[in-house]
Amino acid sequence: MTAVTAVTGETEGRRSGTGAGEGAGSASGAENEPGSPGEAATGSSTGNSARGTSGPGSRPDEATCSEGGHESSEGGERAQDGGENGHAGRASRTAGSNEGGREAGAPEDGDGEQWDDGLIARRAVDPSELAGEDGSLVGDERHVPIGGPYAAPLRGRLDALRELVGLSRTRLDEKALAEAGRVLDEAAARQQLSARHTVVAIAGATGSGKSTLFNALAGVPISETGLRRPTTSAPISLSWSEGAAGLLDRLAIPPRLRRRPLAGGSGDEALQGLVLVDLPDHDSAMTVHREQVDRVLKLIDAVIWVVDPEKYADAALHERYLRPLAGHAEVTFVVLNQIDRLPGDAADQVLDDLRRLLDEDGMAVGEHGEPGATVLALSALTGEGVGELRELLGRLVQEKSAAARRVSADIDAAANRLRPMYVADGRPGLSERARDDFTARLANAVGATAVGEEAERRWRRNAGRACGTPWLRLWRWYESVRMPGGGLPQPTEPAEEELTARQRVEQAVRTVVDDAAHGLPAPWAQAVREAAVRGAEGLPEELDDLAAELGTPSGRLPRPAWWPAAVLVQACMTLLQIFGGLWLVGQIIGVLEPGLLPPVLVMLAGIIGGPLVEWACAAAARGPARRYGQDAERRLREAAAACGRAKVLDPIAAELLRYREVREQYGAVSFRR
């Protein structure tokens, strides 16, 4: 009974006229029970150049997993074209150029695994045996949406970030929100994909041993290694289980560059769900390689940075990647490779210096159970420390939390970039003192105090005219007529003179805006200023209308209850004066009996009583006149304040309220539980 391993990636390669080749190999392994038939190992490869095969005595560790056409077999192509059906074609391709014999690289009898020239063996079976219930091949990695929802804390942060972006679109520049939008999109895309898989990328500089470590973890020489640089030109994936096709499609890794490891290897059970990606060099001379690294690093769940003793302190690595990604320490491995080249305790010294550099980069190093980046030393060539790395990767995969940690770290990074846009230096807002100062400035601009004083004077003049003596009113009329132009109507106020001081209004608006925007982040301070400027348009004109409407009260002025009695007493005083005068005249002309004292006393009583009544009325009118003036001033102040509040203060308050809302949302985004 033969156990067939999971799907292999199909190999397809072509060689250009300059000799550059590109391709991918596919591998599957078969583990035979003793005595079971079908020990022949099979492999498929296409290309333009054939490679000879070795005899039965070839060593298994010499087998390689081809990525190009340099390990192809023209015999397999001819067999495929001449096969009677798909089963025969597959069997023909299996045979290749080594018909009837054991495949190259096959182990001696008794070995549990059979190898060819780098391709894991696969039985030539009928396709119907490999078909599932739905008719698809067992090895078909068609994506099935098996992603699950994030945990409640992370889901709450994502909702808060989405709300934050929505509230800020009209206030912040699109570039400022671009990273937050990308995080939301990538988080939603990752949620729809497999939650059982963890995507880990291996990144590093040229010659650091990335591909060697990749092959050591796979247990199969999958990624090409050598002295030629750059060796890895495109990302290559290695999946320990099925269902990762959607994740690999998201990484834009073509099927020809997708691999499966040898089944039954050490630690395979713990690594079920791991998707390992070998990246090109991040310091490659080819721009397209660096772009691929930057693109994939934004999409994976965790990353293994491979450094060597010579370039572990490279500024390009620390300044371009490790320092900006310091917040992703929990999903970061930093591996010091090639320690076999260091004598004595030099490896420990280099490792300590590497930890120091990571600390300067702001990347926390996880030690003694604390969260942070994992730092360890190994040799991918000799295998020293690789088992520890496999164990750590297995633990990470089994926890199934790397994707959520990566999204949470992305949210932290986006929140840090947005912090200057939302966090104020102090406690911004519109204080009551600023409001009162603004309304007082508008009242002064509209002349509320002068209007109140004028209303008080009008009330007192009206009281004087009603309660004053007739002779005084007659004299005042004479004075007004006697003066040149006194009887003519007064000229109206020139048109160019406004009832309100426009400069005072503008100064009041600037003052309240400066107070409201003090301490606000620049975008929101600008939004407050723009709202105030828009509202202040037309404010002086409206204040002019209010001053014209409320500044000079029209109609009959109100009178107190004692007013008729005062008028009657003043009339009596006038009648006494007239009566005493007539009495005295009658005595002079002899009509009445002579007696100077009585008419003089009566006339003096009227003459003295009239001014006394007028003075008493003026004294009694001071209180009502003052209240009348205060009421006129208050009405104008309230009208000006209402106008200023509706046009300036309310828009400012609305912007401040919006800022408080986004500030609360930002707090929910940046708070990591």
C-alpha cells in the first residue's frame, strides 16, 4: 500500500537566447511499505535542454528540485505526445530518459523513500483514484473560503479604524489616510482566506543563506543556491498542507513556483499549516527584486530575517526594514546564520551585538517569556539550530494567531502615523470665557453700549418734556428756532460710514478662532478656521441690520404709572402761576380789591412748584430711564450674540465635536488590549 503525498507544483521552464532560464519544479513523495509494488520514482519537468541521469548508485543528497529547463527530459515530452491517454502520458513522463531502470538518485533497497533527480516520487495511478467527491483532484489547491472572524478586541479596533477613516475623509488628505485604508483592505482580505495557515517569509541580504535555510526547513533542496548572485529571482513558496492556494494567489506566486516538502520529515506534523516563502534579496542590484520583497512583506503573517556575521549591521536592513517594522516584533524572527564560520565564543558576541542593534531600532527582543522578536543563531549548512527554529515555527503555526498579530501590528503602525493628525498638545476646546469675550466684542462692534445710553437719554428727555414747565419748553423751542438751521431736518449719516466697525468684527472672529484652534492638530485647526471664515461671511452686514432695527426704538416710549399725576401737578403749578398773575393784574387795573400778598404768594407757589415738580420727576425718572437703556442694550447684545453664535460659534463647535469623535475613535484604535 502506497501513501501518496500532497500535491506537487508543476515544473515549467524555458531558456532564453542568452542562456537565462526560468522555471519551477514539482515534487511529490511516495513512501512504500515493504514489499509493495511501484517503487519506481517519477518526476515531471519540461524544458529545452536534457540532463543525464545517474545510475542506481547515485546518492540521495545529490538530488535537486529543478526550477528551470536545465533538468528536463525530452523523452518525457515525446512520451507525453505519444501516450494513449492521460494515464499513459503521465507514465511516459515519469520514465523520462531512464526507461526500465531505477530513477536517478534512488536509494538502495530498504530505504523508506525513493528519489529521482530532485523530484519527489509519485505513482502513476489513474486520475479517478485521485479524484475527490466533487471530481477535483486531491492535489488541487483551489481556494475554499475558510477564514474566520477576528477576535473581539481586534475586530473592535478594525471597526474603530474604519469609523475613524470615514469621519476624517473630508478633513484629512487622502495620502494621510492611505496607509490606514490599506490596513483595512488587507485585514479584510486576510480574513477571507485560510485561518488554518500561517504565511512566513524568509528575507535577507545577498549571500546571507536564505535559500539554504529554506531548503533546510523543507528537508528538500527546493530553492536554488550557489555563488551566482542574485540566486533567488522570484518568491518561491513551500506549503506543508493543502488549502493555501488563496493565500499564494494573494502573494502573486504562480503555480510553477509552489512546492510541497517531503512527507514524513522531522517536525512535519507540527508544521501542518505553514506556508514558507523564500524572497529575493532585499539589497539586490535589480530594482524588481526589491519591489517584490516590499510587496510580499506587506502581505505575509510573519517574517524570518536572515543575517550573516558580515552584514548583520547593514544600514539598509536596519533603516529600511527593521526600524520601520519595529512594532511587528511579535511576528518577527531574526536569525544569525553561518555561525559555523565563527570561532569560539564569537557567535555569542555577534548575537549580543545584534540584540543591541535591534534595541536601538526600537524592536523589542522577546526574552524570558516576554513578547517581542525571536533572535537565535544557527547554521543552515550544518543544521545547527535549525531544529530549534522548526520548533518555534511549529509553535507559531499551531497557535494560529500570527495573522491576527500581524493585523494588530499593522493597526499600531497606522495609528502611530496618524497620531500627529489626532493627538493635541493640550485640551482644545471653546471655553466659556472665549465665548463671552466674543459676544462682548460683537456688542462693542455693534455699539450696544452707546445704544443703551442713547435710549436712556431719550427716555429722560421724554420725561422732561412731559413733566417740565411750559415756559421751559417754550424757551427750548425758541432756542432751537433762533439758532441757524435749528428748524431744518438734520442730514442723514453718510453712506460710507457703517453702523458697525467691520475691523472689530474681524478681530473678534480671529480671536475666538485662535482660542478654539489652540492645541489642535494642524488639519483640525485648519478646519476650525475655515468653518469660522465661512460663517463670518456677511456677519458685519447682518449686525448692521440689527443695529438699524434695534438701535433706535420706534413708537411711543413707555411711561411709569405716576406719570399722569406728575403731569397734573405740573399743570396745577402752571395754573397757579396764571391765576396769581391774573389776580395781580386785576388788582393793578382796579377790577379787584387791592391786596398784593395773596396773588404774589399764589404766583410764587406756581413758579417755585413747577421746577420742583420737574426736578422730582427727573429724579424719579432716572431709575426707569436706566432700566430702559439697559433693556435696549441687552436686546442688541443678545441679538448680536445670537447672530455671532449661529454664524461663527456653532460651526466652530461642530468642528470641535467632530474632532472629539475622531479622537475617541483614535483612542479605540490605538488602545491594544
